[in-house]
Amino acid sequence: MANVIIGLRPITTNNQNGDQMESFSWKIENEDYLNKTIKRCKEKKIILPKFSELKNPDTIPQTIKNQLPKVEMQEINPLNLFRINWRNDAKTGGVGQINYLEIPCEITGVKARIVGLVGKFFPTGAHKVGATYGCLAPYLVTGRFNPEYHKAVWPSTGNYCRGGVFNSRLLAVDGVAILPEEMSKERFDWLKNMGAEIYATYGCESNVKEIYDKCHELENKSDQYLIFNQFAQMGNPIWHYEVTGFTIESLFNQLKKESQRLSGYVSATGSAGTIAAGDYLRESFPLLRVTASEALQCPTLLFNGYGAHRIEGIGDKHIPWVHNVKNTDTVAAIDDEDPLRILRLFNEQEGQKYLRQLGVDEETISKLSWLGVSGISNVISAIKLAKYYEMNENDIIFTIFTDSVELYGSRLEEMNKMWGTYSAHQADKDWYSVLKKQSTDNFTELSYQDKKRIHNLKYFTWVEQQGKTVEELNAQWYDENYWNERFSIVPEWDKLIGEFNTKVCL
């Protein structure tokens, strides 16, 4: 079967500088693929949720909401597609309130409120399953994916490939996971249990080019391998813009007290999907400060740097194609040892005992396991942001707790073997030095030229290596409609999803 480029329909226009550009539009092109996908969904009783339903789960059809409590959260059941949202009630199994956790000032040491959306309650236990749906759904409803032929390839630094393999299983198609060999044992065990075709590439989280190289190798091997590259596919940031951004705005309106303002949004850059929620929030909160968090051992945005680090799930050494750099205000680089130390503080018995002595309530302590390594790193970045701008009780900073400690049990064991049994003395050192005395070093406020410097780094990865054009690279920076055009595509996608579901006739 020859490669067929379908689904994304380029229409040539001129941008404000006179350069020819391709507009972002979708239409059905391969009726054969589409009919096969419809047939597969009929057989497997699959209904695709609209983005609007994941954005506001109250709009999910009542017949589906009635069935959700009968389905386990991690079950291979197509109804779990409707759980790709931030409002899953773990107790009832139905649609509940927004899953979030506020980290109290007794822990953070700052006056500003720091609140994180919790990814633990998504299918797979991580919010990345949302990004995979954002990339996959448009392919399905436009006939770009053939379930009888294609293998869905999910290049990742950990959780994205898990989400992609999960969605692949729901469709009964072959899921292929590509991730660095140094990722946690829990991730590999989960993928094996799901029957994924797994490729462990050289290195750690920052070795993203090796992931791309494996993608090209598979593409050259067979056109069966269809790559869903989260670092380049707009479905990733579009899902977060539409769903995560709206959810944070709703949560702010729910939590805010008189005179309080939404002052900051912190996200690890990773594939630059989650940080796109900041683009949504900027529209309602123009004074918002969006902070990109990365590892100090690989300070790509901060210093055009490189290196290896241990904050799992955030790829570095390049700028993702889908990152709207103009909307990033500050960069925080976090020493990768710091979130690992706090992972112990939050989860070891002596650490929790120490937190009680600080005055942290029992309910909060019981929920600190909801934070994985990158979530803790986001908290530290939020502390830096609060201190840099001298924020007070009227400032609320939102961030993301991507996954939970469930994916890092082996890391806790490794640290206990390497550093010894956790003690009250160590808990005091970790809280005081990592949280209470966290400074604003390795934190920078980006000027216009700083942002352009970071944006220009895309050239070396995407134009020189991955086949993107200079014209589109320039459009990302100069064309004021470039990002708005992409983020406004959701109504078009929802219309196609609705038509698709009508043809499935469930």
C-alpha cells in the first residue's frame, strides 16, 4: 500500500508578509478508510466523544453517563473514551467535580495559592491520554487511518505512548510505543501487559532525537506504521487548549475569593501540549504569566543547553513544533534531584510525619501521592514564579499534576537503596532546602528577543531534520492568525465526529 497523505487539506494562501502558506483545514478524503473505521466502531460498539463533551462532561449523553459507573477506570472498554476529561469521580465512577489539589502554604512556603489539576483519575492514570485522543480522533473521522492495515505509533517520553496504546486497544488496532530505555520500570511493565509493540530507544527523557530516528526507521520499514508525533501534531495542544484551559478557568471561578486573580500558569514544556492551556487562559486573563518548566540538567529554553535528566516525561534538547513560544513569559529550570527528594518527603512515613508537624492536614497528606515527579517539579517552578514576582494571598497559580506516585514505586526503592532509609532529619533537610528556601535562580523573564531566540531553535530540529518549511516556521512567529486558526478548529472536528457517530448508528 502506498503512502497516502489525507485528512489535512492544505489550501494555499498568503500571510501578511506575502509568503505562501498552507491553511489548517480538514475534510474527508479517503472514503475507503473511513468506511472501514465506521465498520470497526460498529463491531466494537465505539462512540467517539466530541471535544465539547470532554471539555464539559455534563453534556455527555445521559445514556452514556448512566453506563460509566459499571465500567472500571482502567478497563479496555470504549466507554472509557468519555473519561478522557478532568472530572472523573473515582468513588462513583460517574461524572463528578474537577479533580484538583491545592498545595498549602505550610508546604510551599509562599503566600500565593498553588493549585494543580490531577491527572491520576484519567484512564491509564495520566492526563496524556487526552493528547493522544486529540491526535487520533481527527484521523479517524476524516479517513486518514485504516484500522485494518495501519499500526498506530506513539513516540513518547513515557505517558503519551501509554495513552496511545490504551486508545489503540479500544479500537482493536496495533499500538506501537517508542520511549527511552531509562524510563521507569512501571511504564514498561504496563506496556507489556497491554500487548504493545515496544521500542526502547537510547538514553533518558532528554533523548528525543533518538525517538524521531526510530520513527523514521519504522516509516522506511513499512507504510503500515502511522506516526502520531505529539511534538508536531496540533491535536496535542488543541486538546489542552480546549479542555485543560477551559477546566482551569472553571476551577478558578469556583475557588477564587474576593480580590483574588489568576496570576500564573506553570507547565513543563515536554511536547508543548499542556502548556497550550496558557493560550486559552490568556484570552480571559491577559496579565497571566505562563511559565515553562524544564530540567536544569538540560536547560534548552534557559540556555540553549543540552544534557540528561531524571524528571520523567518531559523531553528536551529541542523546541516542539507545536509550542507557541510567544505565549511563554518565563522559564524555570529545576534541579532534577529536587523533585525526587520531595517525592520521598510526600510518600515515606517519616516524611508524612514531618509534614504533620508543619501543620499540614491529614486530608492533604493522604493526597500527596497524587503527584508524580513532573508534578512536583511543576510545584517547585510555581514557587519560583511566586517568589520572583513577590506574589501574595491574592494570587492563584495553576499547574498540572500529570501522573501519580503509582508510576514511581521503583524510583522510591532505588533511592532508599542508594541514599538509605528515609528519616525525620532527611525530611527536615528536604523541605527546608528544596521548598522553603527555593530561590529564583535559574529563572528568567523572557523578553521579545528571548522568545524569538527560543523559537529559532525550532529550525535545527524541524526544518533541517524533520522536513518542515521555513515559510511555516516564519508564519508561526509573524502570522497573527497562525495559532488562532489552529485553536479554532474544534467546532469543525466536532461536526465531523457527530457525522461519524451518526454513520456508526449506535
